[in-house]
Amino acid sequence: MEDFQIIDNCLMVKLPVEVDHHRASYICERADKYLLEENVEHVVFDFEDTRFMDSSGIGIIMGRYKKIACFGGKVYAIHADRQIQRILTISGLTKIVEVLA
């Protein structure tokens, strides 16, 4: 289950067990709504429950990065297991997303 929260000036997005094209549009729409309506400076994607992510997950992160970077914001990934870290590295996302333990 996706979960969206504003903590300080960060949009925290807790991603579901599977991040695939079925969930991607919903996650993008909800995240963008928060970016437009709230005072958000950074986006944090929490992969704690995530065990699978396809290319649509990469698209979710890239899209939010493009929106928040315009305002000097950053995107972070937390609780990514080895498989998710590998996807982030292979896709090149680690160049624009800070991966925290």
C-alpha cells in the first residue's frame, strides 16, 4: 500500500511491495498533487516494503526529480535492498538520487 506524508519540508512516499505499471500512474498523480499543493522541497522514496520494481518505477523517480529539481530540491531513496539498489545503479538514477541506508 502506498503512503504519502509530509514531514518537515519533505514528501515521504512509502512505496508498495511491487512498483509496476499498474501502480505507477496512481503514485505519480498522488505525488504530483502533493508537490503542487504543499510546501515540499525534497522527495524521499521509502523502499522498505518494496521487493520488485520495473522500469515504471524508474519513471516515477525520474518524473518527480524533474519537477523538484527545478526548485533546487533533491530526491532521496531510503531502505532500498540490494536488488533495488542495483536497479537504481544500472538505470543511472544514483547520479541524481541520493541513496541512504
